[in-house]
Amino acid sequence: MSKPTIILATSNGIGMGHLTRASAVASELKDFANPIIISMASGVVEVPKIANVNFEYVPGRDRKWMGRFEWDKYLRDRIVALIDETDAKIVSFDGVVPYPGIIGIKSFRPKVKLVWVRRGFWQKTSQRYLLNLQSKMMDLIITPGDFGQSYDKGPTVGRSDSTVVKPISIYNRKTSLDKVAARSLLGLDQTRPAVLVQLGIGEADLNAKMTAALKGLISWPNLQVVLTKEPTDSAGENLAPAGLDIKVIRHFPLANVLSAFDAAICAAGYNSVHEELAANIPTLFIPNVRGTDNQAERARWAADNQVALTVDQSKLDQITIMVSKLTDSKVRQELAKNCANLPEVTGAAEVANIFKDLLNKPAKDENEISKTLFKLKLQDIFGRGWRGTVYSGLQLLTIIYRMIRPHKEVKVANTLEIKTYEGNESEQLGKLIKSGNPFEHLLLGASSAYKNRRIEIASKAYLK
């Protein structure tokens, strides 16, 4: 008997949080299911290194390969096509807000269970106003546990609509390399101290933070500073002060080699906190203020509980001072000792067991789903002004019409104008994503019927 398919969809966040959580869950699902990851994150090319499962890349709305409403339909139709191709029983979405294309799945395949993996620590953004309706669309909501969740005061707190699991992380103490093996793999000197610095660059404020952080490391004798990107701005100017031994290492996933480092400096995203601290790495968190994730509060919890250092990300001089504290071996020893008392990051296994139980449960009532879909669309329509109202109204009429009369299978015209790529070779796929040219990534081993359907979907979205 073949294993049931479970589709794990993720949005394209600022970091890799959504994708790595899905990958961690996929790894745990393989014993009893066929997990497939479908993601808008370019990092999806790295999935084979984490979970070794089949996957597809989906262009996010931010790529602007098609209009907003076209993209909503495109996403919905792509996932419905994948459901039909694989006979998927569950679709899980890890993202801050489920897109209309995700929610729309239920109107076409109501028997498929829809799960929302909804991380906490939301900033108080406008997305919170749709929480009630979006939550009602789901068969299940799962909240990944957070070390600092007691400091979470955001809109998802206090709700009774989700199941909270332990933190989800790809870090695994049993499979991670020891210090000697990790340094050997990364090409680091075994006898010299090493620090991992994972901070964004590109925009002026990010570049300034990188420089401020690196300045704080100058006083650490004989140090190896490991970065994941070249420390240069858009003009090619070096962001690193003189006197540091900088090594740029592109290794993924770093969670497996964290023991190579004596300390780390990074943002306070969900991934970083539940990898560095789980690995007992003395860390300074410099919160990222972009996006919906309230990194400042997560970092404040870590500092208050003495498992990490943090700093006001807007004060460059303080960043330098706090980084220099990591040079003190006593500070590092105290942080590492306190991290050892944190709970295990075994949430992925819990999620896999929840999915196993969900496979045998009935989906939500179809009439309830239709009513909620209609309410969601109305709320979406009247929140974007006159022009948005007109366009959304037209889309609403289309959705209602297609509920009554679904699309018939038709022969696709302009097939040769749609570029496709079937496979999971990371380097080639990565180049296609970076090129910016529209293309369709097809599941490895896809059937002819699926390929034809995907070309039909893409033709409606791209071709005018």
C-alpha cells in the first residue's frame, strides 16, 4: 500500500524560517507518508540537503511575473493540480497569512485537510484583522513552540484555535557533527577561536549593523570570522574593518555544524534562536525589525533569561560594545550553561504525529467553508479603496461562477511559450530562479497529464 501524500507549502519570508520548519516536519513524515514541499522561497533548492524529499518552486507574488488576482488563481490551481497528481490528503501552509490561493483550495477540493502552521510573535500589523476568518477555514492550526513565548503579546496569543507543539528546528543533537568534524568540514583551523556572523546586508542600515558588529570582534585574538556572504555593499565597498580574518563559507544547513563555533552573531528570527540556543552556542541577537516577526521581544526574553545577549538594533555603538562582550570566555561559558537547560526542539516529530492522526479524521463541513470563503472575500474587497473594490468584485463573481461551473479540461494553446524545468538539481534550479525569467518548475517524475495541466495554468497566468 502506497504512503499518503502530504503537501507542505510555505511562503517566502525574509529568512528561511517557514521553509526549514517545513523541511524538519517533512523529515519526520517520511516513515509513514510521502511529503512534498512547495515553496515560494528561493532556498527551496536546498530542501534535498535537509529532508531529501521531492519539491517544487512556486514564484511568489513579489516576483511580479503576473498580476495579483492572476497569482491568487495561479497558486490555487497549481496546488489543486498537485493534489490531483499525487492524491494528497493534507495541505499544510507555513506562513504568516494564508493567501487567497491557499484558502481557495477548499472550494475546489473540500475533502483535503487544510492546516495552517502559524508562528507566534506577530507584530500588531493589519493582518491580525483577518485572523478569525482565516482560522475558520482551517481543519487544524498548529503553533510552533517558541523558547520565548511567555514574552509574546501579539494577536495570536490567548486564542484557543491552535495546537501548540514544542519548538520546530532542523537542529538535531544526535546527528550534528562534533567540533573537530564540523571544523574539518568547513575548513576551519582546529586551534583558533571561530565566530559565526549571520546578518543581512544590502540596505544601508543592514550594512551599518554588519560593520558595527565586526568592529566588536577586533579585540578577540587570533579569531576566525565566518560569514555566509561577502561583506561588501552594492558598490563593492568592503564593510569589514581591517585586521579581521574573514572566511566566507556557503554551507547548508549550518545547523549541522554549529559546534564549530565559539560564538554567533545573528538576527533573532525563529530559526536562529532555535538552532543556536539549542546547540548551546553563546549568541548575540541583533533583532531584525522588518516583517511581521517581533524579533525584539524574542531577543529580550533570551537576554532576560541569560541564554543570549541582545542589543537595541538602532544603536550602532552599542552593537559594537555588546559584540565585544562575546570575547570574554566567562560570558560565553555562562550563556552556554544556561542554554543547556532549555527544552528540546522536537516539535517536528509532534507535528508528524498530529498529521498521522489527521489523515483518519473527516474534513470540515463544505457549507461552512463556502460561507467563510464568501466572508473573507467581502472583507478583502472593502479594505482597498474604490479601484481595489472594482477588481476584487470581478474576482468574487468569477470565484462564485467557478464554484457553480468548474473549469473543463481544454486543449492548451501556446504550449511552446511556457518554459518548464523538471528536476531537483539545486545549482541549475537556483540559476533559473535568480535569472528573473518566468518558468515552471515541475515535480520530478511528473505525469504527462500533470505537465499539460501545469502548462494550461501557466498559460492563463502569463500569456495575454
